[in-house]
Amino acid sequence: MKIAILGAGNLGLSIAKGLLVSNAYNTLYLTKRKTEAIQEYSEYENVVVTKSNREAVQNSDILILAVQPKQIETVLEEIKNDLHERHVIISTITGVSISRIEDLVGDHIIIRAMPNTAIAVKKSMTCLCSNEKGQKQLQVAEAIFDKMGTTMVIPENKMQAATVLCASGIAFWMRLIRATTQSAVQLGFDAKEAQQLSMQTCLGAASLLIESGKHPEEEIDKVTTPMGCTIEGLNEMEHHGLSSSLIRGMQASFKKINNISN
């Protein structure tokens, strides 16, 4: 596959790293206004680093848009005359609808993808949707992103929520890992030990649910004995709003992303 990532910032580079690790491309173009920051990627075989979005588009079949929302009009105006009917446009831009992209470039295959930065280590949860013309090409996007994690096709009206849960969600989980790490230090572990214990426990919890298909409460019940330390800790956390603060935070994030979209 001939792939171009237009906008090699944090997310764009995470996708690039995932593609490199999984060897999921024939040629890979990375664009950025200041290429000095990503010049090291040109050392990889069949990877081209360039300032020119047009050059990248002209030499690629799959275009992954990873620019900032405020840059979308400028970038699409720049490349629209280089687009052909075989181009598959995959947008990872937060809050930008398929219809808005169609307004800017016309009738093309357009897919929205919402991965997260765990794509760099092939662990992304990526949600996908498309316009009618892109329905037959969704499998192409699935093939790309399945090499770098797990995909789910959803209606476009759920993409904002998916962004909060999966993309912003990485930051939410990182904050929980940081908090449990801090607590472990207070309990007597050094910082490095504390972080390893926290990370592996988090990984184990998710893996248990993925492998078993069970509801979280089923696994919680296995470690909450009557009058035990686990239920004592859980109740104290809930008294201070653990679940409600997470829910309120995600609702606030969802409200913000809808404001950005509007």
C-alpha cells in the first residue's frame, strides 16, 4: 500500500510508528511544515519525509489526514486538484465530519478513523465510519488499523463519543496509572517499582475482561471478600466520587468536542 500521512504530529507519528512496526506499507510519505523534527524517519526504507502535501498525495493511494482541525481547509484546498477516484481519504481529525470534507473536496472515498496513540505499539482501539462511497473500502481501513490494534465500525454520530472514550481515554487511564503509582510510593515502593506494579496490574485487569468476556463487576466480586481490604478501598473511593468524577469528566470532554465540531 502506498500511504501518505499528512500532518506528522503526535498522532500522525504514532500511526507512522505503528505502520513501521507492522510493515504495513509499500511506500510511506510523512509531511510536516518543519521536517527537521521528523527527518530521522527518512532513514527507514521506502519512507519519504517532505514539506509538500501535494508530492505526498501524488505518490500515494491512501491518504491519512492527521492535521489540526483548524488546518483542514488549507490542506484540502491545497491537495484537492491532485485527488483521483482511487484515492482513499482517511481522516483522523477530531470533530471534522465527513460532510464537511465532502464540501471541501467533492465526491471521494472518505473514511473517518479515530485511533489513539497506543497505535505506536500496535494496541490502538480504532473506530471507523465512512460515507456511502467509502463503504466498500472500509475493509482497507480495517486491514491497516487491525495491524496496529483493534477496530470497530460504528455510525458517524457516535464518533465524538468514541473520541472521548478511546482517544482522550488514553489520557484518562494514564492519570489513573499515575495516581496508583503515587499511592504505591506512599505505601513503600520506590517510584520505578511502583509504576511497574501499577502498569502491569492495569494491563492484567483489561486482559482478564478481553479474554473472559465478563463484566467488570464479575471480576471485582472475585477479589472482594466480606469485610476485606478490597471492598474497604473501593467504598472509600466511591465515597469520594471515583465513578462519578470519571463520568463527569468524560461528559465534559464530550461537551467540549461537540463545541469544537460546531
